[in-house]
Amino acid sequence: MLAIERKNLILAKLQKENKVVVSELSQLFDVSEETIRRDLEKLDKEGLAIKTYGGAVLNENNNAELPFTVRENTNVSQKQRIAEIVAGLIKDDSTIMLDASSTALFVARNIKHKKNITLITNSIEILVELADVSGWNMLSTGGTVKEGSLALVGHQAEKMLSSYHVDIAIVSSKGIDSIEGFSDSSETHSEIKKKMLDCAFKKILVVDSSKFDRISFKKIGEISELTTIVTDCEPSDRWKKVFDSAKVEYLYPGKQE
């Protein structure tokens, strides 16, 4: 196993369990404890973990961007529930934009049966995922590949997006706060998401419940700028009041329309 593969698996375990133990990881990956300590040191330096005696804990306050392979395998059931709801909002013949988030990939997998869709995305992963779907008009933003994220970003991608108008834009965020709005850990991703929302009639934010009451590095927009928020479980009464005040539709599994 390559060192980068082991590091990503450790990070995925941290995301799931919030802590790891050196001795357990050593046995799991069949490497020395010293090797595991070096892996944890790297994660600590990258701001993704905090080293502790005998192991490490997840750095929940970090603004670093997780590798796509890690994000894709984190909170899978929550993302699938969100994707199923979003798929129900997309009709045949729609024009849509999807960002390069792992949740957007789950949405893409859930709409393959739709007909005559025009889709614009900056996600390399989504382009590959939908490459075998017939009858669709698939457009890539172009741009610069952002390391580790399988995303196309930068001026060229933003310029391309600005020349289109679509029915629906679907974006995610790393945090959503009742005062500070919704935000992302990356400035480049944030700018792409802003452009997508500006281009759309219906502006959908997909965000699992772990992102509520969190503020990330770069603000994307105000909650009132959205038309719909889709999450994985019923929001608290306080958040329902926030959404009602902002005149934003909120959807979650089991909600009766």
C-alpha cells in the first residue's frame, strides 16, 4: 500500500470515529508504529488532525480541504438520502449545474435515468460518472485542476459558467450559520459555487446536518439568496424559523409536502 493511500484511509477513519490509536493502526496496516506516527505528524501539519499521546483526534476546526476520495466515503448514508430528494426535484429536459462536491456526485448517480438533461459541471468525477449516459448534453467548465479535489476551478471556469442560464444549480458547503450564511473551506471552490447560483433560477444547497452551526473559511452567500435547502434529517425548531424567516424551502427525508 502506498503511503498516500494509507494516509487517506487513516483520515477516513478519523472522519468516521473522530480519533485513532497508533497501536491499532499499526496492526491494521501491518506497518511499524513509527510509520504510523509519521503519518499522523503529516496530518497534524496539514491541519487535518491533532496529535495526542498514543494517537490523534480529528481537527474539527480545520479549514483544509479533504481529498475527494476521503470526502466521497464520508457520511455516505446522509449524502444518499439528500441525493434521493434532489433527484425528485429534477425533471426531464432540465438544465442543471452541479459543483464538484462529493454530495453532487451522489446526485449525479441518482439522476442517470432522467431524459434529455443538459448538465454543466466543474467536477471531473461527475463527468466520468456520467460519460456513458446517452441523450444528455454534457458540458465541462474547463479551468485549472485543483489538486486532490478532481475539480476544475479558476478564471476560465468562472467565465464559462457566467455565459449560461440554467433551471437549477446544486451546490454544497462546509458550513451553514444563521448569521454568517453558508461557507466553504476553499476560496476557489467558493467562487465557482457563487457563479453557479447566480446562473440558476432555482438555487439548491445540499448540506448534511453535521454542517449546521459551522462557519468555514470563505463565505459563499446568504441563506436568503437560496430557494431550497436539502438536508439529511429534520432541522431543529430554531433552524426552521431561520429558513422560514429567509423564505427558503427546506426538505429532508420524511417531510410531507
